[in-house]
Amino acid sequence: MIDYFALGLTHALIVIALLRIFARTELDREEAPVDPPAEPTRPAPQEARRRRRRKGGGDA
């Protein structure tokens, strides 16, 4: 008897949770992104020099 009650209770709670999720209006809308992705920028000259030094090429 207790096994049926525990099984029924857990399944009922899962069904209630699913009904609440599917009833949300936010799931029906698809909005466009606010900002387009930013384009990569060129590094500052100091950054470029640091990267070259790390790779092994120096500025003399």
C-alpha cells in the first residue's frame, strides 16, 4: 500500500511540475538577440610585441 502511495505521489508531483513549465508563456516566444556579436579587434602594439617575445621572435 505504501509503495503505491509513494509512487503515485512522486509521479503526481512530476506531472504538476511539467504542467507548470509548459503553461509558461515564455516558452512560446523566441526573441532576437539584443546586440550582435562584437567583431574581434586588433591588439594594441604593446600586446603584439609581448606575444612575439613569448613566441621567441624579438624586436632586436
